[in-house]
Amino acid sequence: MPQPTWVYAGGLFAFLATIAQVSFTGADIKYEPAPLNHENCASIPELKACEKISILPSGLMYLACTGTIESRITWMPTLDALNATAVRSRAIGDYVATYDIGTGKITKLDTIGFVEPRGLNVHGMDVVPDQGDPNKLWIYMVNHRPPVDLLVDAHSRGANSVIEIFTTTLGASHMNWVRTVEDHKVIVTPNDVVGGTDGEEFWFTNDNGHKTGILRALAAKLSLKDTFVGYCHIRSGCKVASVMLQASNGIVRAADGSILVGNYRFGELTVHKQRDDNTLQLVDEIDTGLPLDNLALSADMSIIAAAFPNPHLIHPVSRNASLTAPSAVLRISRADDGQYAVEKMKGNLDLLPLQQLYMETNFSFMPNLPEESARMSETASTVLPQGAGYGVVVGIGFFFSAFMLCLTWIQARYTGFSPSNSEEFSSASRSVKPGLIASGIVSAWTWAATLLQSSAVAYKYGISGPWWYGAGATIQVLLFAMLAAKLKLNSPNAHTFLEIIGARWGTAAHLIFLFFGLATNIIVSSMLILGGSATVADLTGMNTIAACFLIPLGVAVYVVAGGMRATLLCDYTHTAVLFAIILTFIFTAYATSPKIGSPSRMHELLEQAAAQRPVPGNAHGSYLTMRSKNGLIFGVINIIGNFATVFNDQAYWQRAIASKPQSCVKAYLLGGLAWFSIPFTFATTLGLAAVALYGDPDMRSLSPADVSAGLPAPSAAAALLGTSGAAAMLILLFLAVTSATSAELIAVSSLLTYDVYKRYINPRATEAQIMRVSHWMVIFFAVCMGLFGLIFYYIGVSMGWLYTFMGTLLGSAVVPIALCITWKKASKIGCMVGAISGLFAGIIAWLVTTSCLNDKEINVVTSGGDYEMLAGNLAAIGVGGIVSTVWSYISPDNDFSFDVTRAINAPHHTHGVPTAGSGTQTPNEDEKKHSDSASVVPAEDDGNHNKGVTQDEDLDPVALNAAFRFAAWSSIGLLIVMIILIPFPLFFSQVVFGTKGLATWVAVGIIWTFLAAFAVVLYPLWESREALLLVCKGIVKDIFHPGTGKYVEREGAREGAA
């Protein structure tokens, strides 16, 4: 419905405010009206970076303003500025203000009833008097909220934009929130809004057809018409109201009720007539000659438009607050004959920095302009400068690469292990001792989420969160010790777990589980790259796309040069640094910090926090209890979701393969228990510190979205240690990502080399060919990791979504793989059917649950909920496990013998697969011999190829069976202790820890962390002391007698190897 003609439905931000008769005269903040074309325009310093204004006949101006220019540079979705961390951590939020033109008085309006934790992130706005009471005003406002889930990368998903409706009284100092209107299908990229006089309806422009990604860029390059005007009514919902338009921006209602929309690329002003159903009919197009921004209705009923005379200057200015760019003001008036006239009222207005005017057009997608957006900048809005991001990713990344190359050269010269051998490259000659394997397990299992999300659940649930996070992800590694023992017993010379499946069940099964194996590596790698690049980008402002490629390529350098042993050595150095930083945080929080400094002070602060902000579902609302319903639910989800990550990932099998047969169980039990200390103690330190420091001047407030993204840990680190704490967190997260990346690179290289190239392409590959392919596969997958991260980044799938979805896609293979390695009666058909049926069951359960819980609406957002993902995970693992187990009991493979898999790459059995140990020959065995001969045919250079395979003296079946029994009893016993005996008595007793209880809890964590550090940092040095002494002797010889220190192999020399 038409509004009163005197309403200014739009404006030209603070810039238009200056043109609308405002000038600054002195320290008494007195503003005098001035003629429209006055030459001495000036800014209002208190109202910088205001996005939109509306001026009422009383002379009162309403402005939608951002808190600081810097925060607007880092968060403005229409500019592709999507640094969600910066907007969440800003000190001053966006606001609505009034400015009295007559008196110069500025009032920031308080928001009453508005509880959105992400606050206001203003853009377009309209202020409309109520149809029945002209003193009652309706305020319609575009609010570009960051994503709710902090694991969601805003650069790939875009903003969670909505329209907010407030009401106020003319001249009041506050506004009351009425409602939030959200419709992700119609309210896509809102720019400006025109509201109705009843607070129930509005029209708005979407300035792009897509929030982010390739389609958004493509539409701009091809000048496609992919934007539109939307209409929403609070009772009937939202709908597309116009034909598809090009580059929609400002919107205004003219005196005759028609709606005009500006084009920010080519300057067309489209005129629309309102239909009875509130959709719009395009009736005219006006060529203004200049790209347009916001529109406003003048007192003489003409249209005022902001324009850009030199749009090519906008891009550099939008990233530098000290630069200026010309602007112009156009008047579009309509004559009596209905024709429109365009005149330039004001031109070349270059008095003000652009960020004070802040032209909100999407500069990054204008024709012929650079596409690198202004999303990041080296400002105070990021915790660390942009250079720190490149310094860490490039500097530290390539430092470690150079360091590992040096170690690889030392290894090749002074030890008997050379990475030029394929066995050494892919499996470290199967000679690695348990300490180094344990260190590698800790490093590979420590992701960014290990540090961030464990602290987030500590912040939300108290002391139960770190326990459930640590225990829920430790038991999989402990249980994997049984598989490691069976691997050494039943297939000691395999390079991959898929070689075993192929030798036992043939090509069909091999291909099925190859899909699950590669899918696991692809998803894990994508999560690592998405999480790592997003973290570095959010903390420093580094370009996300650059980070996607620089992280894996830097790691690939030392993996190619050194192979598996270089990966393990890298893991060791990362683990050593990781424990050093974690122990620094622990002693800072509980010993030296003046903010906390002791467990008793921590207890006091947590008691105060519980009194002020009790935890829902916790006993007495306390942070100091294991009686946490939500914590328990999280524990169940965490346990289920982590099985596929371990059992299907070649990276974990790779470490079992690389370990010495006698000590592989010890390595996995040691590594699992050592890893538990990281999330448990780290989160008990920084997660609880974030709660305790609530309200501290150095501790920024955390919204639910901040907590979901894992920001309690870096926030607490910065509060305790300042910028050095933030820098330590950045290094910690970067090392966590790169160590896991190295594990994935060598794992995928092995799969592609042995299970694709050697099995299907070149069964008689030579040693040189295998090495060449292995190297190329590392490089290939490093590039693929960057591409996968980039693809998910552009299509809007986040790390958090992938993390919860992974069990649905991969969980059905967990039990079949375990049965193949451990149980000779496991049915080939049953396990294949179980894996496939579980996959379909998981996807169906996931989609059906999504549909039922979300009114039959299925998309990325609705499908990512906890219950939706839990249903898919449970169905996949449950159906896959039940079908394969029950089928195997009903129709077991009674005639199978593990002699088939023991023959894989066996040095003394090179001409086929031997018969079963029982001596009974069956028809199936002949088939296995024929179909799977590629698995056991040696390379042409057989002697060299077999270097490093497990020798008979290492394969004492009695000792290996004893190791398996020890692994079973130990892992199951530890599972019962960690999942049942410790947490559940504390849960059901509803105990709330006192000061001594918390001190004991913290002391246990600190002691556990020290023991873990000894186990994975110092113990590997001790067990490799002979190898280190051998290297030192060689170096000394080369120093004093050049050329004499090179290692010469002799019998027994390898016993001291690392």
C-alpha cells in the first residue's frame, strides 16, 4: 500500500546525510542546515559508516550505522567481506541512531526485547509511520547475521541474513523488537528494504542470486539477471515479487506508489507497479548513465540516487580507509507527461574516505574489476595481522619441510634406511618402534576440533564436556589395537588394509571398500583443509583460498622426500611442540596467572558463574559436576561419530603396518591413552578459564555461535597471555592440521599406488615405477586436497557439516572391515551386503528424519541438525554391523584360512597363494588363486622390493596371539573404565565438586599430561638412543674425516633404528 509522500524511504548513508543539509561547526557539536549544493560538505564523526538513513518531516533522521569502520571492512556480505570471527569479536556492535537536524543531538537507540546473540549487522533500513498513529514508527532493517554454527565457514556458506522489524515512538531513545523474518529461499542476499505502514509486510532487493561461490562470480562476469525483489507478509510468508533483474541494489517507493530499484553495475533504474497480490510488474527502465547505490524520496517527490562516477576506483578504496573515491548524486524526476529526467545534482564528491560513506554495492563483482574481494584486511578486527597468517602457513610450513628434508638426508646417509626404497617410503620398512608410532597416533588424531570443540563443550557443559570428548574419541584408538595385532598376525606384509580385503574376498569387495577408504580420506582431508584455512583466515585475515592450497602443498614437500618415516618424524616434532604449548597454558591458568592462578580460585569463579548463568541440565546448574544431561548426549554422539574416522582411514592402518610386530599393540594403547590427555586437560584448562573469566576486561563475551565455533579456547588464551596467547593458539592449530594432513597424504599415496596402480594397471610394477607413482600420488592428492577444500568452500558445505555427516556415509563399512581382518568365518557376501545396505539405510534414515523434523524441507541447513545426523550415523553403523555379523553366523566362510592373506608380499612365497594351513583344498581357493594373483606377484626387482618386509623371525604366532589377547583385554577394560565406571557413578550421584574435588580433577589431568608427554616425546628418544648414537658418530666422522661417516650396512645394524 502507498506510504505518505513525505516519507524518506532510503538515503545515501552518512554521505547523503551530509548532503541533506548537515555540517559540522565545532567542538560543541552544533550542526547547521546548509543548501543542497553547498560546496563545504563534511562528515559527522560520530556517525561513520552509516548504511542507510530515513528523514522524517519533523527533521528527525534515523540512521542504520556500523560500530566501527574496521568491522564493516571485515564483515559486509554484499562486498564478500565474510570474516565471521571479526564481527563476533568486535568491541562495538551495529546500531540505529537518531540525529536531530535542528539541534544536532545524536541518540543511539537501545534495543528492547532483541536477544539475538549475533546482534545487529545493519544494511538497508526503512522507517515508516504507522497507518493509524503517525507518532508510532515501524523500523524494517536488513540484518546480515553470521552463521549460527561456528564450524560453518562463512566464506563458503555466506551470511544468515534476515529482516528485523522493530517499533518505536517518534523521538524515543529505544526501539522494541517485534519479530525476525527469515526465509533462506527468498531472503538470500538482501540489500535494501521498503516497509508497509502496519508492521506486517515489506519488499526488499536481493543484490546477488547466490550468497557465495562460483555461480555468484559467473553471474557477475556474464552480467546475468539473477537478482530480484522479494515480498514478505508475516502471515502468508515470503515470495519472489519481481521478474529477474540485474544487480539490484537500492529500493524506494515513489509518490504514486510505484517501486523503483537501482542497478549497481550499469545504472538502470527499473520502475515497477504493484499488483493486487503484491507482486511487481516491470513498467519502465531509466538509463541514468552511472552505477547506482541507495535511493531516497526527496521532499519534492523526485528520486535521489547515490552513484559512482569512477567505479574502477571503488575496489582499492574499499580495502583502505585512508583512500577516497569520487561519488555523485543524481536526481530522477518525472514530468507531467510521464517521462523521467536525470540530472547530476552533485559530482566528484571525494571529500571523505569511502569507509565513511561506505558505498555498499558489491564492488568485487563489477565488470572489469579485480575479483579479489575486500573480505579480509590487516586491521584490528582480526586477532592477529594478516602477515601472521602467511608467516605461519608459509614460513613455519616450509621451515618444517626444510627441517624434514634435512632429517631425511641424515637418515639416508647415516642409517640403513633410505626413502628411495618403496617399503621404506610407504611403511618405514615396518621397523618403527612403539614410542614413535604412539607419537604419530597422537599427532594424527589431534585435529583443530580436538582443541577447539573440546573447549567449547567444557564451556557449555562444565567438567563433563572434556571427559566425554576425550573418552568418546579415545576408545576407538584403543580398540584399534586389536586390529593392529590381527593385522600383524594375519597379514604382516600388506601395504594397505585393502590389499587384505582384495586377497580374501576378490575384486568386487576390493572395489566396494576402496570407495569407502578413499571417501574417508577425501572427507577427512576436506575437513582438515576447511578447518585449517578457516581458522587461519578468521584469526589473521589470510586469504582462505590461498590457505587451502598452501597448507597441503607445504606438507607434500617433506612427504615426497621422506615418505612414512619423514611423516612420523614430523608428527613427533609437532607433538613435542603441541605438549609444550599445552603445558604452558595449563601452568599459566592454574599457577601463574593473576586472573586465576590456582584451582581454588578457578573453583570460586566457576561457582560465581553457575550462580549467575546456571547450566541447563546440570546438577544445581553447576559447571563442576558430571551430572550433565547435554554432556551425556554429546558423549553418545561423539562415540558413534568417530568409529568411521579410525577404522576406515588408511592413515591408522599405515601406522600399524609401519610398527614392529612385537610392539604394535603397545604403540596403539600408548598413543590412545596419551591422546586422551590433550582434549581432557586442554579443555579443562582453557574451556573452564573462558567461563571463569566471563566479564573480565581482557575476555570478550561469547555468543552461542562463538561457542559452537570453538572460540572459548582462543579467547581464553588471549585473555590469559595477550597476543602471545593468540599466536600460540594459531601455531597449535596449524601444527594440528598439518600433522594430520601428512598422515592423509601418505595414506592416499599408498592406496592409489598399491590398490589402484599395482593391482589394476601394472601388476608387475618395478621398484622404480612404484616409487615414482608413490611420489606423484602424494603431489596429486596434495593438489586434490586444496581442490576439495575449495569445492566445499564454494558450494557452502562446512567442516562441521562434513564432520557430522561422515558417519552416515562411511559408518556402514566399520564392522565389515573389522570382521575381515579378525574373523576367518566372516562372510564375503554378508560383509559386502552389510556395507552397501548400511550406506543406503544411513542415507534414508538421515533424509527421512530431516523431512519429518523440518516439515518435509530437506537442504544443507535442515539436514545438519543433531537428531538428523544421529539417525543417519546410527542406521549406517547399526545396519552395516548387524547384516554383516548375522549373515556371517548364518552362512560363514568355513573354508577360509588366513594363510591367503599372510602370503601377501611374503618374501618366501612369490609364486601364488598357498593353500590353507589345514591342507584342505576347496573350489573357492582355486578362484582366489586366479582372481587375486595380482596381490602377491612380486615386483621384477624382487630383492629390492622385499627389503623391509617382515621376516619370519618377527612373526611368532604365539607371541602375536598373546598380543591380540592383551589388546582385547586392555582396550575393552579401558573402554569400560572410561565410558562406564568413572563417568556414570559421578553422573547418577549428582556430585558437585568442591575445591578439593576440582583440585584433584585438575591434578589428575596435569599428571596424565606429563605422563603422556614423557611417553610420546621423551620415550621415543630413549628407545632410539642406539640409532641416534649411530647418527652422531657418522656426523662426527664426516666433520673430522670428510666422506668417512656414511653408513655401511652390516648384519644387525638395523636393530637400533628409530
